Amino acid sequence: MRLSLASIIATLAVTATVAHAENWVVVVDEEIGASVDKDSIRRGSDGLVYFTVEYADKSDEAVNCATRTAYTIKLYAMDGYNYPNWRNEGRPIIPGSVADAVFQYVCANAP
């Protein structure tokens, strides 16, 4: 009985991992591409859209769709470095850039 339960748990763990990997959407497929975890896109009570993106490294980001301002909240490559003053470190989104394609995708798909 224990072996069967262990097999079920192992199968569920593998299935959950595979399902998570299928939620990444390639937004830009170039030398410096970008993928967004579509399940991470959410609109906060502050009006910002929050999401997880992977350029060269995975990071948690926020964007103000009205002002076209992007913010980096957490960078995973640096052992999960959190930007404590991220709200004061917004950067404009340059039209035609990879960030612009990500901006358009997350703003169009925010609930």
C-alpha cells in the first residue's frame, strides 16, 4: 500500500511540474527573447499589473499600463534579490523594444 501511495505522490509531483512549465508563453523569440508565465499575470489593487518574466534571467515585474512604466521587484538570478525601493525605480518602456512586447502582452491579458 505504501508503494502505491508513493507512486501516486511521485506522479502528481511530476504532473504538477509539467503543468507549470506549460504556462510560459514566448512573447519575443529573438536573440534576447522573453517569456511570460501567463498564470502569474494579475492586476493589483494599486492598478499595476504584476507578472513573472524571463529574459536572460527570471524576475518578478510590475507595469503601469497607463503610463508605460516598468518596475523590477525581484531578480531570481541573484539568489532572489528583492528590490526594496522598486516603486521609486520605474523605467519607461521604449516603443519597439522587447520590454514593449512584454508590456503589450501582459496589459492585454491582465484580468
